[in-house]
Amino acid sequence: MANVEFSTLKQRAQRRADMVNSSFVSDDEIKDYVNSSIAELYDFLVKSYEDYFVATKEYTAPLASGGAALPTSSDSGGAFYKALGVDYNSGGITSTLKAYSFSERNVYNTPYAVIDRLAEPMYKVEGSKIKLIPNNSQSGTITLFYVPLAPEYPNADLSGNQVEFIIPGFIEYVVVATAIRMLMKEESDVSALERERQQLASRIIRAISPRDASGSFAIRDVRKGRFRDDFILRY
């Protein structure tokens, strides 16, 4: 990992766009281009499903009937982008919750539901909320594991303004993508840089998965049921 200052990326992008000492593109515009380019790189990493970015937020169960707010920028982990999973701890037992589909929203709200067994809650990310069913689930703690939004440089003129890059070697993609945006404003030819951007994107996509080459994570246990006593570990 490496913390990179905005001034470093700005200078490198200006060199690639042949705009050193040029004021045609303002620092604020370059900052916007850099942030947009970081978001592109970030999506490559997120879509690899290799857990490059993981944050958590805890909730107290049961949640309100309307659900609880997803993490925002004021949370320590950052604002919510995508869910990775949800843990449920109740009575000293931690289990992994399944997500329910919209068509399953009333699966527990029926007189035919099995009521003599302790049901595992299920969760759903809906709009700006995380919801649980059943609404009266047993008290406990819910831990949401999620991918936060891509980091951004907040200002172009802030001394020491830094963003952490988890793989420093991929910074060149941000530099080239930013230079392309700068040249597009100038209405200059970007074909050479665009080819380089495509090559860098292909290289990144090939390199980011698998992150851990020690074994396969493709097979998982799908036999666990909806109830807490459906899972029996045998040796």
C-alpha cells in the first residue's frame, strides 16, 4: 500500500498530456478527473471479488421494521457501496446470514410458518437501508461487511492531500486516464493514450485475480438451512 499525494498524480498526468506549466485545465478540474479515474480503477478491483476493500458496521438486532441506515461517509469505514455479507451473533453463536429476495419478503409472515424452531434471520440491502426478516428476530448483534465507496481527493489545494492505493503499481492507470480527460477538454488526439489505457486495464484485470493463489475458494457449503439447528458439523 502507498499513500499518494494529489500533487504527484497531477504532475504525472500533466507530463503525459504535455501540459506542464499549462493553466488550460485547472487544478480543480484535474482533481475531478483524477477522482473519476480512481473510481474506474476501484471498480476493476471490486469486480474481481478478491476482497481488496472490506469495512464493517455493527447494528443491534432486531432492527426497526423499516430497517437501519447503511453506512455513510461519517462512518469509520466510509460510505456503503456493495455488501459482502452479514454476520449475526446471538447467544454467543455467530452465523452467516443469507440474503432474501424481494419475493421472499413475507416468508415468515404466514400462519403456516414453522414456529417451533429458532429461525435464522435473513437480510436484504434495499435502497439506503439494510433490513431483516423476521422483524421480531432474536436480540443480538448484526455485523455488515461491505465495500466502501472509492476514495477521493477532497481538494486540489490541500497540502498533504493523500489517497491510499492498495496496489501502487496500478497508479499509472489513473495517470493515463486523467491525461486522456485533460486532452479531451483540449480536443486533442487521445488515440495513443487510449490504447495504452486499454492495455493497462487488460493487465490489471489479468493480475488482480486470484489475489491468494494458495487454493480455491470457488466451492462453498450450500446445505445449511434456514434454521439454526440445520447445520451440524461432523468430523
